[in-house]
Amino acid sequence: MTVLYIIIVSIGIIGFLALIVYFDKVKCPKCGKRNCQEISRIKTESQEISISKKEKIKHYGKDQIIYGHVKPHHEYRPENVTIREYTVPGIRIFYNANYFCKVCGETFSVSVYEDKEK
Ligand SMILES: [Zn+2]
């Protein structure tokens, strides 16, 4: 019963991720299929941006002394975990990308961008 539930949930998650990947792909303007391949890209412009990042911070208590018999991993378990959000300087590069549709053979160009950390 529980195993079946885990399997169903896993399939659901995988399907959801596959859907995200699918809709993130470039769509062919002629046939509407998302089965296109990038042939080339030309850099058009770049822009200064800030990229937001997240970092986990583990807080350990002041009393690190272990009394008596304790499981080894217990010593390293943090009391509290917080998430710190911060930004790093980055660059957004715009491209004029040429695509080829694997379904109908149409070639077209779209504007795409890529974010990079400095
Ligand atoms: Zn097409």
C-alpha cells in the first residue's frame, strides 16, 4: 500500500518535471511542435544583473559536549537550520538563436538569454 503510494507520487513528480522541461523548449512557429534543435547563436547584447542565491546555514548549540552514550551522528545535528538569501553580480547575455525544427524542417530564429555569474 505504502510502496504503491510512493511509486504513484514518484511518477507524478517525474511527469511534472518532464512537463516543465518540455514547455521550456523552443516552439516551432510553423507546426507548433517543441522538437527543435539549435543550430547557431549570435550574441546581441549583455546586461548587468544580480542573481539571487540561497544558502543553508546550520546553527549548532554552544554545548557541544556529549554526555554518556549517544549515537555518533547526534553530535553533529544542528539545532536549527536557516536559509540565507543573497545576490551575486551576474551578467545576462542575449542571443539571436537559429533553430531547426525536427518535425517540419522549418528554420527560424528566436531571442534567448543566458544568465552567468561573474
Ligand atoms: Zn515545425
